Amino acid sequence: MSEPWVKMVTAQTPTNIAVIKYWGKRDETLILPVNDSISITLDPAHLCTTTTVAVSPSFVQDRMWLNGKEISLSGGRYQNCLREIRARACDIEDKERGIKISKKDWEKLHVHIASYNNFPTAAGLASSAAGFACLVFALAKLMNAKEDNSELSAIARQGSGSACRSLFGGFVKWNMGKVEDGSDSLAIQVVDEKHWHDLVIIIAVDLQTIHSFAISWRNNSFFCDKLEIRGQRCIVSSREKETSSTTGMHETVETSLLLQHRAKEIVPKRIVQMEMSIKNRDFASFAHLTCADSNQFHAVCLDTCPPIFYMNDTSHRIISCVEKWNRSEGTPQVAYTFDAGPNAVLIAHNRKAAAQLLQKLLFYFPPNSDTQLNSYVLGDKSILKDAGIEDLKDVEALPPPSEIKDAARYKGDVSYFICTRPGRGPVLLSDESQALLSPETGLPK
Amino acid sequence: MSEPWVKMVTAQTPTNIAVIKYWGKRDETLILPVNDSISITLDPAHLCTTTTVAVSPSFVQDRMWLNGKEISLSGGRYQNCLREIRARACDIEDKERGIKISKKDWEKLHVHIASYNNFPTAAGLASSAAGFACLVFALAKLMNAKEDNSELSAIARQGSGSACRSLFGGFVKWNMGKVEDGSDSLAIQVVDEKHWHDLVIIIAVDLQTIHSFAISWRNNSFFCDKLEIRGQRCIVSSREKETSSTTGMHETVETSLLLQHRAKEIVPKRIVQMEMSIKNRDFASFAHLTCADSNQFHAVCLDTCPPIFYMNDTSHRIISCVEKWNRSEGTPQVAYTFDAGPNAVLIAHNRKAAAQLLQKLLFYFPPNSDTQLNSYVLGDKSILKDAGIEDLKDVEALPPPSEIKDAARYKGDVSYFICTRPGRGPVLLSDESQALLSPETGLPK
């Protein structure tokens, strides 16, 4: 084959949300954590990254486009992932097209990468987990690397710590590992997404998140999307906006007197309990551990100098709503967890609890009058139907939750909700129409 | 003297703010803490309690009036203080009026108590510290108890833990003590109020505080005053309102996995460092410890199940403002600390720093347009003059702090500011016109 060919692979990778948190590195270059963590993989139908990687003898340098815009690959995190995958590349042969690349050729060939997120503006939601996981997974498939997903997770980890947990579906544990080179710091699947399939996840995306998005992007986070601010209030303090999770984590390790106690004495026990809760589908224990660990993560952030606040008054109100409801029911209906941002991730025991939760959330946080319900509750809209809500009039007519007296409503304080569920791990997309690069030019379509 | 006489004593006692926090009891009845704490006594000219106690053979029962309204003395905390002081009563004799009470008579005589706070609506500011300190101090003087202020502090402690620190001026340490009966859990003076006299303290009273006041009163806190809500926004979550410090502290001891580590491993070292910082007037070290300990106290609150949030977005914004300024100056100008509520207590290195701080605070938190500057900045108004601010036009014209770009303004989010300084301990008021009870009837004037 004499004319310049382009060989491509397209993959889709989910985001994940930690239920036992990763916060603090013992090695900043290799991205080795101070404790194990456990996450739920979110359904890629609602939140995922799609990445196409291509190789061609005509490419003169490695290039990458993120949501259609070219970005620099010079950052250490990208370079680490590219180097590690190239080191594991093997021979490939496409007899039909007459393409053959031998193991040693990969060092000389350049790649093009295009990545796209299917979810709306929402930095802080997925951070860079899905992005780096997808980059590493797609490159590994392109280069015919023989490593399994756990081994690939140790590479994705060097792009972004939590990315390693996006290499599997269901519930995933990141073992912190012991060895110095980080080769045992990798993800394993605890159970797959079918094991506890009736969980429903509702994410409340805060206005603040939308606003802080531009900063997140500048901080070399993986995702970007167009900046769009709904409503008029801006409740962001500059300090909050500027604390990327990388910086925050570093400052916590340097200054918090509580972090090491958490990492060494508390998390190891919680990991054992959490694995057991998940395996036994013990929601009461799962919810207790999830909420406690989220709160403790934010506690060590607060114990940092200067203190880091990721949660805001809206986050506090959502916690209060869930705590009161769980208490009034006698047994937990919903668990909450917050990452490095104010967005609540709410995990409901089942569809019934999720529908009730959505009613309560829409009571407290109705959309602004210029917002369509259709663009206010995203993802799996069947939960909205279960909740008996068809339009904004139904939202206005919602009664206050019975466990609260004189409940106030905070119109416009939430930007939108996403309903989703536990989901599968990375997959290859064989349909060429889903590729983000042109098979002829290797440039974005 | 045959006609029924009334013998009275009037005392004035300051509030205090902890710079190394008290949070968690090892004995709930005796109110014995899990760690030492250190506080600054605030100038009683701006924040204090005045209490008149009276005894008369004509009184048929112990009675108490708080800000003019009779309240019940049946609570265990009042009963403990009354019992302990009566047990220490000695003979008194007023030859001029022909009054003589022997040690054993005190058990049979009843007292009237009237208490009044000189500061405006501000629950959560002083909590019950000044109140119980003043009650115990005044009763001790009336009953001629021979105990010194440290010994009295161990009695006031049984009314409200932090009350023990209001028995001295300047900087005060509450030794947690070791013995089971609590007799060595008492306050001592670290240095008096003249030692570090150029410190200036500015308190930002949050709207939320005003609103949550009614709850605080129901929770048997010492203070009450008329409820007045300025502005329209109510940013209180119900959960926040309901967590009195007694309840919150109990829940933290029961559920936080970080509290014991803080109490045993961290606070003892901080106490030593804080005493040294105060003695050496080392503001950089003082500010660092004060801010870190406030943040850690709120961190263990967050680590409580269910989590306790005392700080809100306004608190976070004030911290951010101080942290940025301190950083831009290279050396701390101001320390911040927050008790069980959202009110910021800001300690400025000197008058110059305080004037600059007030400018920044008024930039971020200008008063609502219907508020007079005179009722927005209370206490020592000379700081306002130093800041070059004479009226609301000067507030409007304030430039954004140079360390911040595009700083937003949060009009109406602060209810008012109080400017004060370190102050003296309890004193007797000999001027009878200041008594709150009538010398004839023993009832409120």
C-alpha cells in the first residue's frame, strides 16, 4: 500500500464517582495514592468520553483535539501515558488494507487523538477520569498492547489518578499498592454493573460548577465544553474556583494534620467494610460509609492550610434534605457523595426511592422560570415519569417533604439534574460513523 | 433591722472567643473537655453581660430574669451553679444596714437574679459564656465566697464549658484537668489584656445568626434579645439551625473518627505553641495557629454523623478574603476564627491592619441601602474613622482589594460588624444605678 493510510480505533469510556475517596498522593509523578479507594462506574449512556486514536505514516507529530479544539500534548501527564503505551505496543497487521506495523515502528509513528464528552457543561463532575481512561484504552487497542484492563489502569493512573477506576464497569477498587515503581497501584473490579443494578444515581449540578468550568479547563483538566451560565446569581468565591484537585490534594498532604490518620487508620477499615456492603448489597451500610467518607474527605480539605471548600450552601442543603429523609424513614433511602466540587451525587436504593428523591430535589430546587423541564432533568428521564412530573406546573405543585416544616425553595440554585445508574466499563466502537477523526485525513471530522 | 431588707451585688463579665477550640466533653454532667483550650476575652465595653443578684428573707423562691423576661431556673446547669456557690458561701455582715447572714443561713435564703446583655441581637456570638460566668461571679461576691477566679471558673464551667474562660481578662487557658471530680478543670490567665493591647477584633455577624437566634434561645442558651431580621434572604438550612453546640459536641464525640486524634495528638502541641505565640506577641504564629485550629474544629464537625455545618458561603468568602490578603502581604495581617455559627471573628495585628480589613469587608459586604452606617458598624467606631469611611457613599466608593480581580460584592449578606479588642475580666459595679433589680423590692427595675 503506497498511498498514505490512516489506521484508527474508537473507544468509549465511562466516568466514575468515588464512594471511598482518593485524596492525597504519596508520589506526585507516578500518581500513587495514600490510600485505597472504591468507586461506582456511571452509565456511559449519560456520562462518558468517546475517543478516536489514529496512526498514519503521514502524521508529522502527535496531536490532540478535545471537543473539536486542538490542545497541547506537551503536559507530563499526556507524555507519560503516550510513553507507557508505546512501550507496550506490539505488531499489528491489516492484510485487507496492506498495513503492517511492527513493534519497533511505533516509536517513529505519530498519533492523532480526538476526544469528546457526551455530557453537558460540567467540569468537576467527571474531572479527568473518563478522559485519560479512554485515551489509554484506545491507544492500547490501536497499538495491540496485550495488557489487561488492570494493567492499563496503572497507565491511565499516570494521567489522572481516578482515571484508573474508569477501566471497569460496576464497582471498582483502586489498590494503592506498595512497590516504588507503582506497578501494583491499579484498579480491579469488585463486582460488575449487573450485581446491584437497581441503584439509581441523581447528580445535582450546581450553578457554581458551570461558572468554574473555565478555570478547570485551564488547569489542564481533560474536559472542556462551551461555557454557559444559567440564572444570574454567581455564588463562586475566587478561592473555590482556583483549587484544582491536584493543587488541593498537594496542599492537604503538606498541611493537614488529620490526613495521615485518615489514610492509615480509618480508610483501610472502611475499604473492607465497603467491599462487604457492596458484595452483600447492604444499602444501609453502603450509605453510611459513603456519606461518612465523603464528609471526611471534605473535613481534611477544611483542615488544609489554606482551607479548601468544595461544598457550598446548596451542597449543605442537599445533605440536610437527605439526612432528614433517611432519619424519618428509619433506614437510609439515599446516600450522598461530593467530589472536588459542589455537585451532589445521590445514590438511591432503588427506583422508588429515586422517584421520591427527585420530587424532594425539585421541590427545593425548582428550575428558573425560563428553563424547560426537559433541559433541567437530563439522562434517564423515566425517573421523572415515576415521580409523576410531566411539566413545570407539576414541579410548582410539589408539596414540601413531610419531614420538614416550612421548607424554603431555592429556585435556580441548581443548574440541572442528571439521572443515571451504575454502568459498564470501556468498549470499542466498531461503527466507523462514530469515529471522531476522518479515515482519510486523520483530522477531526 | 426588722423590715425586710434586700442585699444586692451587680457584676459585669465579658464574653470570650476561643483561638484553640473546645469541642467535645469527656464528662457531660461535670462538663469536662477532651482537650485544653485558649481564648481571648473581648472588651466588655462592646460585648458583656451585666448581672445583679439579690438576697432577701422576703424572697420565697430562687427566680431569674433574662433581659427583663423571667426564665426558669430548673435546668441542671443553673442548679449546679447555685448549689456549688451556696456550698462555698460564708458569713456576711452589713453593720450599717444591720444585715447579718451566717454561713448556714444561705441554704435557707432565696436569691433573685437579673441578667442583661449589652450587645445587640447576636446568638452564637457569645453563646452562654458571659452569662454563666457573670452569674457565678456575682453570686460568689454576694455570698462572700473566698474562692479565687480560677476556683470560680470551675463552677461556671458546670453552667457552660466556655464560661470558665470569661473569669479573666486578656488571654485565658482552660486546663482540661485530670481528676474525676473536675476540680482541676479550670481557667487560668495566660497574660492580661494589656500584654497585647494593639490587637483589634472585628466580628462579622451573619444574617443567618439573627435568624437562628430563636432556636438558640429554646436550646437553653443564656442569652436572648428581640428577634429582628434585616433583609429578605434567609440562608439558613434547618439542619444548621438545630445543631446547638451541646448537641453537636455530643454527636461529634459519638461519631467522629478524627476527634480523638485531634484532642490527643494535635491540640496538646498547639496549646504549647499558642501560649508561646501569645507571650512573645508573635502574630504570624498566632494567626497561623488560630486559623488552623478554627478550620480543624469545623473539620471534625463535618466528620460528624450527620455532619454539622456551622460555616456558610459568607463565612467561606470572608476566609478567602483574609487568606488572599495575608498571602499577598507575605506575612499575616489578620487571623480568623469561627465558633458554632457562621459569624467571623477577625483578629487584626494592629489598628492599621484593622482599618484596611474593615475597608475590604465593607467592599465585599456593603450594607443594604436602608441601613445606616451607624447601625452597621458597631462597637469601637474609631476604626471606621481610621479607614476613612464616614458615610455610605464612602462605602460605595471603596475600590476592590488589589489582591483580587473582578471581586463581586455581597450586599446584605452580613447583618452588621462589631469592632472591639481584648478586654478585662469580671468586675463589680458599685454604682447602684447600674443594678438591674430594685433595692427595695428585689424585682427587676
